[in-house]
Amino acid sequence: MLKRLLKKNSIVFGGSVLVFLVLVAMFAPWITSYNPLDVKVDNRLKAPSSEHLFGTDQLGRDVFSRVVFGSRISLRVGFISLLISLLLGSFLGIIAGYFGKRIDNIIMAVNDVLLAFPGLLLAIAIVGILGPGINNVMIAVGIGGVPDYIRVVRNQTLSIKNLDYVQAAIAMGAGRIRILLRHILPNIIAPIIILAAMGFAGAILASAALSFIGLGAQPPTPEWGAMLSIGRSNIREAWWLATFPGIAITITVLAINILGDGLRDTLDPRLKGTY
């Protein structure tokens, strides 16, 4: 499987960029010598130069250091949001698909209500209830992604639970938990991985959007979406404030989407695309 994955240019490219971003986030203090929170009013709105690669913002803070440290927040928010969606959605989906009847009806009724709202709108509503902040954004974006996992995992479980090897395990006296963990879950892991790869990019983009409108990271936290919001008001006199955080978001989301496309092409037997 690893050899098959490494043969896909999209997986190699997207994975390499993602690994690079993770390394940037891990070694941020060693990449830049500037503190992203240091205010130096006498250096405000300086254009990119050898001293400040991405220029400075309206408070004299180094934009490059804020973009680098912002990768920590964006990747962490995206990963934890993805984990919430993945674990909760997969659990409810496999329970609904395997047990069926009343449990399935209840879970899918709630899921249909959630699906009636766009994911970002649902996240905004949840953050509006919980209040602005990074932790609440992770919860909101995570819950907003749950309906997709429930739908996919339930459908996959329904198609597998009546196959011969599952019925044979039941006939041999295997318990429900063993059947779910040993016979059904391993055989639906491929679509879950594909959906998770796509959901990771969506979670990062959603968290940036919430910070952009003031519901996510609060000042002076260096977060890409919040930096975009600040740069919007200075776009004419200081183009670099919004440009570099925007490029960081674009590269990250594009790389993850390319990685997801490659995983889908490799793991989904119904597709035979070439990348």
C-alpha cells in the first residue's frame, strides 16, 4: 500500500507540503528571531525587506514571524476539529448502520436536520452560542463536519454488514463489538481516510473564516484568518498584511486537497484517475 501511495505524484506533492508545514509549526522559534507579539510602533507598516521578510503590521510586529507561528494555530485547530468530526461521526454512523431500526431513525433524523445547514453556517451558530475563541471554534467546526461522516460511514456499514463473512462471524458467535471492530471498521477505513483528508482542508478554511469575522482567534493571537481580517482594512497602503497570510492559507488548503485527491484515486477501487 505504501508503494502504491508513493507512486502517486499528487500524494507525494501534497504530503511533502503538509510535512513541511508541520515542521515549520514545530520549529517556529528557530525559524524566526522575532517574537510575533512584540509591538514596536516605530516600525509600523514597513514594507517587506531583508530585515522583515514579510514586512510589519500596524503595530510594528513582524509579519513573517506571525505567519510562521500562525501555522501552529491553524494546523492545531484543523487537526482537532477533524478529530472531533472523525471520531463522533464515525461512531454514530457505524452504530446507525449496524443496529438500524429505531437507533438508525433517531441518528439519521438528527443528521438530516444538521445537513439542512451549511457546515460553516452551523459552525457560526455554535460559536455564537458558545462564544468566540479558539477552543470553541474547534468544537464548532468539528460538530459542523459530523453529518458528512455519519452519512458516509452509515452507508458503507449498511453495504458490508450483510456480506457472507460478517454473517459467518455472527453464526460463529462473535460479539457485536468484535464484529464492528474486526470485520466492519477495517473494511470501511478507506472512505473514512479520504473524507478525513478533504475534511482537514475544510476545517482549516472554516477556522480561518471564523477568525476573519471575529469569532475565532482573538487579538493579539497570530492566526491566519485574523491576520487577513486586519490586513483587509490596510490593503491599499500595506498590501503585504493580507497577501502573505492569504498565500499561507491557499498553499495549505491546496496541498491537503491535492493529497486528498491522490488518496481517493488510490484507495477508491471505482476510480482510476492518474496524477
